[in-house]
Amino acid sequence: SMLYGYNLAVVNSPAGYIKEFYNRTVLSRNGTGLSEETLTLMYSLTVSVFAIGGLLGSLIVGMLVTRFGRKGTVVNTTVLVFVAGSLMGFSRICGSPEMVIIGRFITGIHSGISLSVVPMYLGEIAPKSVRGFLGLVPSIFIGIGVFLAQILGLHELLGKEEHWPVFLAVIVIPTFFQLLFLPWFPESPRYLLIEKHNVHATITALKRYRSRCNIQTEIEEMQEEQRSLSSVDTLSVWTLLLDEGVRWQVLSVVVINIGMQLSGIDAIWFYTNDIFENAGIPPPEIQYTTAGTGVIEIVAGLIGCFTIEKLGRRPLMVGGFTMMGLCSAGITLSLLFQAHAPFMRYVSICCVVGIIAGFCIGPAGVPFLITAELFKQSHRPAAYIIGGSLNWLSNFTVGFFFPFLQMSAGPYCFLVFSVISVSVAVYVFMVIPETKNKTFMEISRLFSKKEAVLETDDLLSVDQLKLKKMKSYGGVDRASLDFDSSSSVP
């Protein structure tokens, strides 16, 4: 998770040096430099190709975890980081902008895999009492990764022109320590028992993770889950999209995952220095201001992590998206009036901090948790593929088009993010129920009631209404209890 956060923010500080390297390399090859539009296009591709790799990684993660296991996938895919780090680290020596772009693409593949495998691994090895808490812990380490990139990007460290290839390639160092220690950790006990049917390895792994607990009860729970899964078919993505009984759940996953990226947070992460420069911050102070936002990010993530079980999912998402929408509008106002009121530049900084804090409190991690809670076991894998794919596609959209949107719309570009954030907050408040302390069946019944109300106008009789409810996802128990007086059976 930390590597993902680092790779999100690492291209922010050396942007000018990378563009200069691109222009100088093309000039030496062709005798003519790049136009401003072409240079912007190449740099936008460098930023956004990371998301294309992430999309590919999220699509193949199911195949990898089935073949190599949860821990095995994390260990085996570290080779991608070493390949990418080598390409980016030697790109200037070889005079190849292509090596930078390919390296970013490969790091994206690794991040796409890790963002799915890490929560899966943590969720399967965690006791029930801390499973919800651990579900948001990866978002904290994403913030730590962003903060690490901001600190190393300072001019006193790796923020100099001659050091930018090292700055991009330094990800191999924490990956080396991960590769050194992680193989000693046990594999997921649930994977070993349910998918590999290896009882001995399961007991060994549980003894490592549950040294003071009675593991027999947990093994029996896994075996019960194994028996129930043997009679449940896992839905494909296409089947899930066609299932009318879960259309509100699917729509909710689509809205919160697209809104998570189109809220403007990627624009803040990718182009923080440019935003502060446009806000009138003196260039020598920009790098320290940017690094300071990383501290806010970590603190906000901790607040969300420790309050989610008390406040619930909906308040964190509604509050986070609303805060981001208001702060995006505030950036527009501050950029418009800073020429007349110099203090507005500080308002712009506060709005950037507000966007980051609002995102890390709720929208950063809750959508992944909500995706699991809105669906039962057979629907959940396909739901994660849909959510992950849309998440990365939206990430690419912002990373690629934001520079052009900024050039064409100026300060008004942040109004787009403001409208999207507020709209998502309204949707969550109106549609998505609170899932705290509710079972999967209770959550599905809430959506079944919504489905029944919307379909009432299209039904011809009460009998048809009952039949429709019986077909809807999660509504079988309730519908079967309604007795039809015109028939001899319920």
C-alpha cells in the first residue's frame, strides 16, 4: 500500500526535470524540440499510464490469487517493482523517455494487484474483532507513501535535477525488505483450507496468527463456509450487471468508485506543485508546503480509521465528499480573487489541505469496505472487478486530461470536481443505507424494499409484487412470509 501511495505522488516534484529531459532527448534525436502541447501530452501520458497498468493489474488479480495464494501473489509480483525501478533509474543514462513511461506502466500493474490482494490478505488473517479496523489501515499506509515521496522530493534530498531518476527508482529499497521478510509469514489460513483443502497447513498458519486463541472454533467456521460455497456459483461480471435484483447495489459501487477518483484528489496528488504555483506561493516554499499536506493526510486517515465503527460508513463518506466539494469551489474562488486580495493564496492552501483531509477521512477507504458489505459471497468478486476497473479508469481520466482542462478552463476546472463530489455525497445520503452492525442479509433487504417501491407502478397486482420481491436479491425471506389469501400456499 505504501508503494502505491509513493508512486502516486513521485511524479509531482520532478515534473519540470522530466519534461526537460523529454525535450532534450527528442531534440538530440530529431534536431527539433517538442511543442508545448506535445510536451504536455507526453508528461500526461507518463502520469496517467500508471492508471492503465493499475487497470490491467486489477483485472488479472483473481487469476493470480487463485494460483499463487494471497501472500504468494504479493511475494511473486515484487519482481515487477525491480523491473520498473531499473527501467526508470537508467532512463537518463540511456537517453530513453520510453523507459520512464514503461516503468510507470509496470509500477501501475503492481499497484493494481496490490490494492486488491493486500486488503484480501489482511481480511483473511485478521480476527473478527479487528477486521473492520484493518480494512482501513491500507489507506493510512497509502498516505505514508505519499508523504515519503513528498519528503524525498525536497531539494535538499532527491529533488535536484541530477537525482530524479534515483527518486523514481528508490521504490526498490522497501520492496527488497518486503521480499526479505514476507516469505516467512504464513499464507492465509482461509485460502489454505477452502481453496487448497490443506488442513495441516491451515492449522500451522492459525497457530502462528492465533497463539493465544482456540483455533478449533475458527477452523470449524471455515469448514462451514467451505461447505456453503460448494453449492454457490460465483457470478461473472456480465451476469452481475444483468441481475435486476442488485441493480441499486451495482449502481452504488459505480457511483462511489467513480466519484472517489473524479473528486479531484488525483489532480491534487499529481499536480500539487503546479496548483501552489498558480496560487502564488513562492517557488522555494512550494516543496515544504506540499510536504506539509502529507502530514494532514496521515492524521486524517487515522481519524477515519479509529472512528468508522463509532460514526458509521455513511457519515464518513457524506462528510468527506461534501468537504471535498466545498474546498474545490474554494480553490476556484481563491485563484480568481488572489490578484485583488493577496491573503487568498493562503485560502487556496487551506482548501488543498481540506480536500486531502476530506478524502482520507472517508472516501479513501470506505468504498472498498462498502463494496464487500453490499453483496453476498457469490456476487462480491464480480463487484470488486467492476469497482476496481472504474476506479483505475477514472484515475487515468484525471491524470491525462487535467492538464488540458487546467489550460482551457483555468481556475474554473475545480468547479467540475466540486459538482462531482457534492453529487456523490447527495447520492450516498439518499440511496446507500448505513451498513454498520448489519448482516449481509439485512443490508440486502434494505435494497429490496427500495427495489419494490420503484417497481410498484409497473406491477399489475399484489401477487405480481410478491413474485417480484421473491426474485429480488435478499428479499426471499420477507416475501415468503407474505401469505396470499387467493392461494393455498404462501
